[in-house]
Amino acid sequence: MISQKRMMGQYGTPQETVNHMVHTLLSYLPVSIERPKILDPSTGDGIFTLTLIAEGIEPGLLYAYDIDPTVSTPHSDVNFMTTDFLKADVYEEFDAIIGNPPYKSKRQSEYFLENNKFIKKQFGSIGVHNLYSLFIHKGIQALKPGGILTMIVQDSFLTNVFYKNFRHYLLTQTQIKEIALAPRRLFHKGKADVRTAILTLKKKEAGEDENESLMKLIDRLDNQFYETPLAKNVQYLNQKHFESLPGYNFAINVPFEILQHFQMPYQKFGDVIEGGTGISTGNDRHFLRKYEQIDNFKEWIPFYKNGGVNDGWYYAPKYFIHNDWQTLKEGHPNFTIRNSAFFYRKGITCSSMGVGFSAAYLPKNSLFGVNANFFPENEDDLFYFLGLLNSKLVTYMVRKVLNRTNMITSGYIKKLPYAAPSSINKEIVRAASRSLVKEKKLNPHFNTGPLQRTIDEAIYDIYGISKENQSHVEEFCQDILERI
Ligand SMILES: C[S@@+](CC[C@H](N)C(=O)[O-])C[C@H]1O[C@@H](n2cnc3c(N)ncnc32)[C@H](O)[C@@H]1O
């Protein structure tokens, strides 16, 4: 059963993480503020306020809020209030804000339903998708100009398209001091398997609108020894670079050599190749069959919808759709069709779910689902693009810059930067890619390693990636699940 605490989004932050956050917050507070007024807006058991007191902050300077009436003050001298922070009447009052707000999406929380009008009015301009981003937004309003906020939140705001306006708001209203990808499984003890990041920012002061400030970006930490991340995991980048990235995406510790390919305006994959999603049946159980369920293959067409990690280059169709689907769809209003001009053409079909990313040959006379599919003009181009999409560099760019989640749609892939290859490199990729499709068709367990290596090297060369950064990409691709 879900406990009351869990329903309200109460997952305790581990002490090591709290210590790190408190040190980070205090290190950015201007020394001129001798008696900082500090708020924890979602205090729970009060671990942040107690840690601040242990660090020498007077309890009387601390403010702690919680909506839950069963939560009580962590210390008798702390200014504690049972209140809804999102509705609290606080504006430019605090020198600092720290905490771990609730992470509840619109779908997971009744709070959104119950407070729909109010939320839209207060926070509508930056998009309302999750309680944590509303807490950061409200936190920035509650900070005095020049004040500092440190919060640990779900990391979906870094690249998810829903948070584009939120990222833009952060870039214009604040100086982002640090983003650290917190250790994986930080909250596993509480069974909350979420990836989190620690965000520290300073609210801009009047007239301070230059984004010349440096952001400290810390890659996924292995453990909770926050003080000593390896140098290769820390990057300092000027905030202004993020203004010209697609979707204002916050890429963390992506070498500038790679990031510069995304600086707008740049030539995108979507500018040089056509494609997109195809058929959404609205009811796959009804419309699709597996190989073993089919008696007469003359009546059924291969239907490609989402290859797995090992399905790169070529895989036998897993699903089929009846060749009379146009008639059979009548009376099924959820059956939707896009990009029918590409139906039955040979092309490339991409995976859409899972941490890895792969692309496979889409044979002629097939249909495709709501994953991404591309249709190059000729076969030579097809094999080049197939090689490009299956390269490690593209996996890295997709997962680390464009979208950190497990869902990849064609919209994200179309934003990949496209660099024109030399004819020699193009031929190398094409030949290797063609062999891989042929071999995997003959043997699904074919060892793709050596030819994959040939392709990767050519793609690194095309994008001008140094040896050092090639190793960085390879390390990431070896263990995406842990590093993402
Ligand atoms: C993720 S817990 C964090 C608890 C504690 N700060 C920690 O890190 O261990 C979030 C807390 O936010 C509180 N909360 C949820 N919605 C709130 C709201 N609208 N205003 C204030 N507190 C809220 C919950 O009751 C819960 O105690």
C-alpha cells in the first residue's frame, strides 16, 4: 500500500547529499550577507534546517514550510509553518532557499486537478508539468535579487521538450551556478527510482542581464563523495552557450567540440532527410499479429514499430498488419495515419524505447508505426544514414544532448547536427553499413564489432572529434544506463 507520506511525495534526502547541498548553498551566498534568511519550502523531517544549524546558522534565521499537517517543527527556534508553499504570500523575502521538493507529474498528483486554475494562472507561462518545477519557479520569486537557491529535483527538466520554457526562464532570470547529476539510486532505499540533479542558481539582480557567467556542470556522480569529482567529470561553460542550443537543452559535461555542432543555426538531420512517424493503430492487439500467429503470409505485411538494442542494422519483422488495413480500420477512430507518402518504401526504422538507440533497414513493402522512420532519396544515401544513426557519436548526441529519457521520437532525431562527409568517408560508412545489414540478415548474432568500429572512426572524423573526446563518448556508450 502507498503510505500517506509517499502519496505526498515524501522521500527523505540522504544526509551526505544534504551536507553537500548545504555547503554548496553557503559557498555561493555573498559574504556581505551576515545574517541570511533561509527557507526550506518542503521541509519534511527537517533534515535541511537541522544541517544548516549544525553548520552554524542561527535557528531564528531559518524558515521551514510543509503542507502536511502531521509534519512538525524540526527545532523550536525555527520559523515553522504548515502551509502550501506554492500559495504562500512570499515575494523577494529570502536570501537563500534550499530543499527537496515533491516530484509529482500532472498525472500523478491530485494537487494539479484540485488547483488547476490557480496553477495555470501562477505558473502557466513556463508550463506546468511537475510540482518540482513549480517549486523552483516559486522559489525564484521568493528570493531576493542576488539570492541563492539549491534544490535536488528530478532531472527531466534538463532536456525534456515540455520544459523548454522553464529552461528559458532559468536562463533569463537567473545565473545558473551549478548543475550536478546526483548519484543514481540515491532514493532507492525509499524505492523511488528517479534520476535527480542538484541545481544551484542565483537570482539575477536588476540590470544584470549578461549571461557571461560560468556554469559548473558535474557529470553523473558515482557515489555520494561529492567533494572530489574527477576533473574529467566537471565542465565549466559560459551560460550564454545554452541560449543557442536547440530547446535551450541543458547538456551536462558534453565537450564543447561536440556541443558546438548544436549551436544555432546549424544544419540538422531533418534538413537533409525526410521521414517521421507512420501508423498508430490505436489497438495493436486487434490490428497486429506476431509471426507465429499467421497462417497465410500473402495477406500480411511486415510492420516495424520499435526495434530493441540488439536490432540495429537488420532484424526480421516482429509484427504484421493485414494488407487490407485500409478497410479494416473503418469504425476505429483511434487508427491514425501519418506520412502515408512513404508507405511501402524502403528506408530506415529507428528504435523508440529503451536506453540504447538503434536504427535498422526497413525493407520495401513494409509499414511502420509511431517510432521514427527515414526515407533517403537513394540506396547509397540510405546506407550512409543508417551507419550514421548507428554510430556511437549519434547515440551519445541523442542521449546526452537531445533527450535523456528512454523515449526517442523523430522530432528529437531530426535535431541531430548534420555534417557533410567527404566522399571517402561516405563510401567507408556505406560499404560497412551495407555489409552489416547483409550479415545480420543471414545471422542475427553476427559480431558487428569490427565493422561498427570502422563506421565509428569515420563518423568521428566527419564531425572532427579528438581522440580524447572519442574516449569520453565510448565510455558513455559502454554504460549508458549508469551514466545517463
Ligand atoms: C520530497 S519530500 C522532502 C522532505 C525533506 N525535505 C527531505 O528532503 O528529506 C517533500 C515534502 O514536501 C511536502 N510538500 C508537498 N507539497 C507541498 C506544498 N505544496 N507546499 C509545501 N510542502 C509540500 C511534503 O509534505 C514533503 O514533506
